Amino acid sequence: MPKKNQSYGNESISMLKGADRVRLRPAVIFGSDGIEGCEHSVFEILSNSIDEAREGYGHEITVTRYSDWSVQVEDHGRGCPVDYNPREKRYNWELVFCEMYAGGKYHNGEDASYEYSLGLNGLGLCATQYAAEYMDVEIHTGETKYTLHFQHGENVGGLKKEPSTAPSGTKIHWKPDLQVFTDIRIPVEYYEDTLRRQAIVNNGLKFVLKNQNGKKFDTQEFLYENGIADHVKEMAGDDALTSVQSWQAERTVRDRADKPEYHVKVNVALAFSNKTHLTEYYHNSSWLEHGGAPDKAARNAFVYQIDSYLKQNNKYNKNESKITYADVEDCLILVISSFSNRTSYENQTKKAITNKGIQEAMTEMLRHQLEVYFIENPLDADKIAAQVLINKRSREDAEKTRLNLKKKLTSNMDITSRVAKFVDCRSKDVSRREIFIVEGDSALGACKQARDPDFQAIMPIRGKILNCLKADYNRIFKSDIITDLVKVLGCGVQVKSKANKDLSSFDMDNLRWNKIILCTDADVDGFQIRTLLLTMLYRLTPELIRQGKVFIAESPLYEIHCKNETYFAYDEVEKERFLKQLKGQKLTIQRSKGLGENEPDMMNLTTMNPVTRRLIKVMPSDATATGKTFDLLLGDNLSGRKQYISEHGREYVEELDVS
């Protein structure tokens, strides 16, 4: 082994300073150095404006997305403090834009500047400035206008100020730096989704999105006067099982007996529906993508209260198992928006919170409110209980179906005794084993004699198989041909259906073959059978195609006999090439026979011998286009198929096997 550098000593340790703390390690702050990290840097600036508005300073925030991928956030708050700070003996602009862990949101007592804040750590504004190609800041206090300019994390020109009577507010325009992030092309959908979510959890706060499109700006507005209640009502529609319920509570909690108390405010909106389900959690208006404490509280409270109702009213069948949260969630539209002045996030990206005090407060509040709701609304309670039981029993039936299917298709029993006319090979080495799927008994006989029994197996298809794009799963799995094929493959199926939630039993490790070779005649019937087989694999086991396990055995179209030699032409072009090559010699040309009519030696030479055969690998590179073609030509789109045939049918006339 090569010698490693041995000069590791006291001088080997270094410390990142200034902008390099972010520019060289952006993922530490933003969670990623890719587009997700870049998106999070935008949210850090937006969240400061939201905090101002929540404190009652400003009722509108405007976000502008420019075509050069720069961003501007403008609010009408008090204006970020940037002048001299006598306590810190430095200018505030240096602290908030150039120092990590500096800000006005660290105090939780009565002297706190913000009661509930999105930004707690004093990292976002500084980190985003450090990660910017440039940043221009314009601040109005009602008396003074301040401006700052930064480039690549460094201030240029210092703080500039002049008298101004313009309304107070802060405007920050910056461009994320491609030297920091691998991608800065934030899609407009991110802005739309983020501003819509913030409008939902900030009642009455208007968000304006301006998106530059050429020389003009497209404008969208997001405003929910009643916040999460309006959102739940919008999702539930007019035909939900229940009306929208809105609950609020405030508590003083602590995360541990020896920890300080803090305030938490919880807003809940919910409805039950048998058509739509949604669960969203927010804390201090930050969307908790991974939930954490609120999710644990919801799971506990809803299962406990609905299970108690089912037991008290004898809704369970005898010996029936208890409901799970999945049964409740399937018919629940729930949005929880909480606020606290002390928050423990899992990390800087704020995807989940871990506060024990918040979790306990939410659990107690939800249990109590659900109990009161069920007592005061017995008709709603009955409808909810009935739907949850339907979900539970459907889930259990689907699981039974899935397990039975898995047992049926992937049993470890000897497949030679379970599948009629299947001919196995001797080798147990999966890396060598090949299976030929052939047409009918006559092809089975020819291939059986022509194969190498050590590693080549034969599976005959009895007639044309079901079109798997037009049939539902129940019909598919009643087909003996298809279930026999899946049994022989051994890896199960990749199936998800609305009727049976998840019938998937797929495990690539259980595949018994290195190559799955489709071997059909070179005529119209053979091509159709091949297409139906590919359709089956495409719908039931697409991973086999993705991993390059599926092949087509290319059968010769013509046999050209010259003296004692036989030449095989696999298409018209190859036939013409042989004819030119053998010009002047006595020849006989005939269409190649079907597989079942070939002599074993001929079959081995043209189709089965790895040295002389031709295989076409079914490639996954254009799976989307292949899927669309299958859907068009074999699916239910009759008008589309008719149009395709009228436009392209003439291209295939010469290939039709008709007289």
C-alpha cells in the first residue's frame, strides 16, 4: 500500500472564518448544496419578513423571481436595525449580515422582540448573504433610508444612509451564488407552494409573487382570511363526511421537569372525507415536512379517541383487531398550526420539531376536543366511526390478498411440479440460468432438443396471453398462463391498485434467471405474442426491464441455401446483402419455418447457442415512450389507436403476412 502523508500535526488544524464558513460548507446550514439548499436560503429571508408581519408590522409581503435567477423579498415591517449598537459596540448591519448567531430573537421573556418566530438561530440572513453572488439591501425606518451592498459574502462600500419619509420596510435583492450552490434555478412552483403554505398559516397576510416572464411580470396573490380553516374547507369540498371543525388552545408547558416553562399556541382545523385525505403540520408557520411532535400527538389522540368510541358503542366485530392511525388518516383532512417561544427543531432546515411539552399539550388538547365533538355531534361520530372501520377492513382484506398472492406467486415449492410443461435446467447458478419463453407445444419440443440442458430452461405459452394493459389485476391473476409465468420467474410482482392498496410482492433477489428470453415466430402472430409478453412484464415486473434481464431471440426471416451452405437473413436488408454476395451461384430462398418446424440442430444454431444466436436486449432507456406506445396500441384509447393507424398504417403494409 502507498504510504500516507505523515505530516499530520499541530499545524494541520485550521478554522473556517467569515464567509468561508458558509461558502465552503453550505449543506451544514441549508441542508444541501443543491437546489433544495438554495430554496432554503430563500426561505430564510422570507421568514424574517413573516416574523415582522406576525408581530403586526405590515400586511403584505412581495417576492419577485427574476429571469436571471435572482430574488427580491420586500416587506412593510419596522425595517431591520442596522445602525450603531452601543451594547455590542458594533454596527448592527455587521452583526445581522456578517455574524453567525446574531439576531433579535434569542430572548423569551417579556423583553422579547418577537413572541413567536420562524427564525431563532441567527443564521439565516447572514448565511444567505454569505452564499450570494451579490446582495443589495434597502431599509426604511420612516425617517431614514439605509443601503448596503455585498459581493461574494463581503461588504462593499459600508453603510449608506440618508433622510427619508418613505414608509418603513425592508427590501433585499440577491442572487444565489453558483460558486456555492450546484444549481440556483429555483422553479416557480417552489415559490407558489411556499407562499401558498405561508398564507394558509398566517391569517390575513397577503403574499404577492411576481415572476419575470420576458419583459413583463406575471403576478399571483395568496391570501387566506381564515387561515387553516379556509384551507381545510377548500380541500374537503362540498361533499365531505363532516363539516370543518376549528379548535384553538394555549398552554404553558415545559419539556422536562428541570427545564424552563414556555408558551405554546395550537390551532387545529379538520374534517373527515371518504374521497380526500391530507395531513399538514406547521410550527411558527414553518411547514414540518417530517412532522415530529405534532404527528406523534395526532396519531395518539385520534386512534385513542376513535377506538374508545368504537368500543363504547360496540362497533367492533367479535375478536376484531384495533384500528390503526392509517385507517383514520385515510379519511382525515387535518392541519395543525402551532406557535411557541421556545422550539427544538431537528436541524436548521426546520423539517420537524421534537418538543416534548408541545407534543403532550397537543395530545391532551386533541383528545379532549375529539371527545367533546363526538358527544355533541353523534351523527358525525357515527359517520366517522363507520368510515374508519371500512378503511380498516379494506386494509386487512388487501393485506390478506397480498399475502395470498405472494404465496401463490413466490412459493419455494418445486416449480417443475406446479407448472405444466415447464422444463427446468440443471444448474442452480442464477448467473448462468436462462429461460426461453416459447410459443406452444411444437416449439417446446424443438427448443427442448436444441437447448443446453445444463443452463437453459423452456416455458411454453399456450395461446395468446391476456392484454395486461386492458385487464384489471383480479382478471390478470386469474389467468393460469400469467400466474404460471410469474411463478417460474420467482421474483413476484410490482403491483399497486386502488382496490387492493398494495399487492406488490417483488424481490429481485428471488429472480431465478439471469436472462429471460422471449422466443416467438417471425410472423404477425409471433410478433403479437411477443408484444403481449412484453406488456405483461412492463406492467407486472418493470424492474426486470430496467435491470436488463429481458431479451428477444431474433428468429431468421429467410433461409438461403447455396451448395452445402445455409445462410440466415434476419431482415430484408440482410437478405439482399447475401444475394449480392452469392450472385451468380445457384440459390434457393425460403421463408424460415416456425420454431416448431425447425430441426434441433438448426434451432440450436439460430436461436439458442450463445455463440451463434442473436439476442435483442430490451432497454429501459425510453421506458416512458414505450409505456405511451403500449397504452396507445394495446390500451383503452380507441380513438387514439384509430387515428394512429390512419396516419401510420401504410408504413407497415409490406410487413403484413397476408396473401
